[in-house]
Amino acid sequence: MKNILKFFLILAIAVSAMQVSAQKAQKLGHINFAQLYEMMPGQDSIKKAFTAYQEQLQSQFQAMQTEYETKLTDYQNNQATLSNIIKQTKEKEILDLQKRIQEFQQTAQEDLQAKEAELTAPVIEKARNAVKDVAKESGYNFVFNSTEGLLLYSEPADDLMPLVKKKLGLK
């Protein structure tokens, strides 16, 4: 009789534990964040500002390129009549200009990326906040970006870093 009572008591505890864990099931969601971003208002002004900045850099590059071609053509046309010291000076000038053009191209590329990030950051932040708010309101624990598989939102959780570091003996 005692064994049967213990059995039913253990069974009741196990069933109630299963119900509690079933109630805390994780709710997952996904969204195509790239598609959401494209739908956000303000895309036209972002593209217009980016294009204007890009054209400004392109104009500066074109001016440098024209100066380089002019100096190179002048050097090639007059090379036979120039003294050695003037030849060396013009060659150095042309090489320096070529180096400046290459540095400008690299810097311009980095500037374009920074400008794009600067222009798009507020729109991306607004979209992420909307995803976060909807996830909280709808009870989602995790929301993934379906185009890239990245986690966009998760409920606050315990940081396991201290425990893992301890387990590995790291400080």
C-alpha cells in the first residue's frame, strides 16, 4: 500500500512538473528584416543623400585623375627636351600624384561605407525597436532574421560567461 501511494505521489509530481515546463515553452518567430527595412519610410531621402555624397567624391576623384593624365601627357611629350633634374622632379610629382589618387580611392571607399551606415542607422534602429516591441507584446522569446539567420531579439537571460570561464579555469 505504501509503495502504491509513493508511486502515485511521484507520478503526480512528475505530471505537474511536465505541465509547468510545457507552460514555459519557448516561442520562436522570424521576420525578413531586409524586406522590412526596404518598406521603412525615408528610403528616398537616404538614397538621395548617399548619391549626392558619392557624386561629390566621384567629382573630386575625376579632377585628380584629369590632373594626373595632364601631367603625364605633358611629361611624355616634353621628355626629350627636359634636363635630368626636371625629369626627376616631374617623375616624382607624377608618382606622388598617383599615390595620392590611390589613397583617395581607399579613403573614399571607407567614407562611403561610413556615410551609408550613418544614414541607415536611425531607420535600422527604428525597425529593430519595432521588432523588439512586437516580440515582447506577443510573448516571443526569440525572433530571427529569416534572410540571414541572425538573432534580432531574445528575452533577457543569465550570462553564462562566468560559469564557463570557471569550468575552463580561465580568469
